[in-house]
Amino acid sequence: MNRFQLGTKRPMIIAGPCSAETREQTLDTCTQLAATGVVDMLRAGVWKPRTSPGTFEGVGLKGLAWMAEAKRTTGLPFGVEVASKAHVEAALEFEADCVWIGARTTVSPFAVQEIAEALAGSGVAVLIKNPMNPDIDLWAGAVKRFMGVGIAAENIGLIHRGFSYFGHSRYRNAPMWPLAFEMRSRFPEMMMICDPSHMAGNREYIAELSQEAADLRYDGLIVESHICPEQALSDAGQQLVPAELERLIRGVNWRKEAVDDPEFVGELARFRDEIDRIDAEVFGLLSRRMKVSESIGRVKKENDVAILQSSRWGAIKERILSQSDGLGLSTEFLTAILEAVHLESIARQNSVMNRG
Ligand code: PEP
Ligand code: MN
């Protein structure tokens, strides 16, 4: 049997429903996706780790049988999410070509170790999603567990699906791109693909995130597609019908390897991209911080407390400045930023407290 190999095609496009729900939905979606000609591998979840109980938790083994059938009819390999030893055994029995570890599982070293041991020696590729929380060591730890049972780096890939974030951002899961770059630099030999569906949480933002991923030289995408997204039993808001998926994939511009250009030009562009993303995050955070200052202003107003509380400000300043070495930022630079932030913060509180 020819084993599916990661990294044989760039970009690699994985698509399929969030969940296998019925045989018809699974086969129709997969058949239409295969017909687009832009999909390299099919996906579907059959065991769904849900945040809240009582929501759809997957169809189990039946779904694997449907995916195996989709593989036979389309000729495309398929991947499935696994969260336990029993899942791995079932996936291998149904000849899955690839398994992936979900974000809720990557956070659990016991589960990851159990999965790694069950997968060892099978030759089946594994894709490891980033954990829910922005903890690079936890993500790297999961990779090391798979390597530790003898799975070769070329059989391991990374999926960046964004990080759970307290507060509001444009996306359901904040990309925090620099964390993914850090992961890439720790495992430069591993392919990394982007999951714009779970990052966005909303089909409206999938195209922009896909293009960003292409611009950032990801090796591919994993995107959710459903024959009838409105009726999807999970992640209804982010799934695309197969025709939309085709349009999305054909619309992404994968920057060519600039073989003729001097290396310098490529390097420069990458660093500039990185700066732009970081700036977007930095200023997004500053905006959030100012909104919190306004809330403080409201609370102070209700309790008739003065705006400036110098002991609190002194403590903030001392804490940040003490991190100067670790951050690699001079105290002059930190002080200048802190003063500007403090001034704006006072202005915001002032406008809340003295408005009207
Ligand atoms: C999924 O891919 O269907 C899934 C559950 O994703 P995540 O683990 O990224 O939430
Ligand atoms: Mn999903």
C-alpha cells in the first residue's frame, strides 16, 4: 500500500466537514470537494470534543466507515481527529491516512502520550494543532512526545488554529502569528499549515486569514466545508459549501519561492510582514487597554474616587521596568511608552468621569 506522505505537495489543502453527520452529507461533501480538483486530503471529525456538554459529540465509528467510503470513491486520502488510544486504533483499522490532535487534546500530556504510543510504528502521519492557550512549550512538548516514540519528523506536521483569548477580537481564536513563527523556528523541518476556519470562527474572515497564511509561507491549509452549512451540527458559522471552498483556494496567492531574487529581498519581506502583524497586535492590545481604563473611570466615578492613585501607578511602572532585561528593552524606551500610555489612560478616565 502506498502510504500518504506529508510535504509531497505544497501548498497542501485539506478540506471536509467539521463533523461527519450522515452518510449522505459526508459522501456528498467529499465527492464535491474532490471534483473541485483543489483538495489534496479529506477531513472530518467523528469524535467531537465540545466545549459544552449536550452539543453534538460525533457519530463515532460509522463516520470512519463513511470516510473510508469517500476515500474509495474519490481516491483522496483522509484524516480524522483522535483523542485517545481507542480512537487511534479505530482510525488505523479504517485505514486513515493521517490523524490530527485537536487543540483541546494538545493541552493534555497524558492524552498526547497515550495517542503517540498507539500511533508509533504505524507509519501514519500526525498533525498537531496548537493548544487552546498560547503556550509554545506545551505545543512543542506534544511534538516531542511523538518524536519520542520514534515517529519521524517528516511524518509530523503542525496546525496553527489560533489561541483562545479572553476578551473580544475580530477572530474567534487570536492568531498570535509570532507564536507560530517561534514554533516553526523550533521545528524547521516540520510542515506547518494554517486552520483559518477555527481561527476565524466565521466564514467571512477565512479568505483574509488564508492569504495571510500564504504570505507567511505556511505549507498549506485545513478548511471546513459542508454541503449545507446552515444545517451543520457543529461550527455552522464557519463552514463553506464546496463551491465556495474552491473559490477560496483558487483565490489564495501563494507567493512563489523567489529563486531568481536575491535572498535579501525575501528575508526583508518576511520581516516586514512580521512587523505588520505584531504592530496590529500591539495596537489592538493598546486599544483594549484603553477600554479597560474607561471601565476603571466608570467605577471610580460611581464611588467618587480620584483618578490619579500614585501608588498604583508606581507599582505598575516598577513591575514593567523590572522586566527590562528579560524583555531586552531599555528602561528609557519602556519609560517613554509607559508615560504615553499613562497619559492617554488618564485622559480616557477623565472623559468618562467628567462627561456630561
Ligand atoms: C476540528 O478541527 O474540527 C476541531 C475540533 O478543531 P480545534 O481542535 O482546532 O478546535
Ligand atoms: Mn470544527
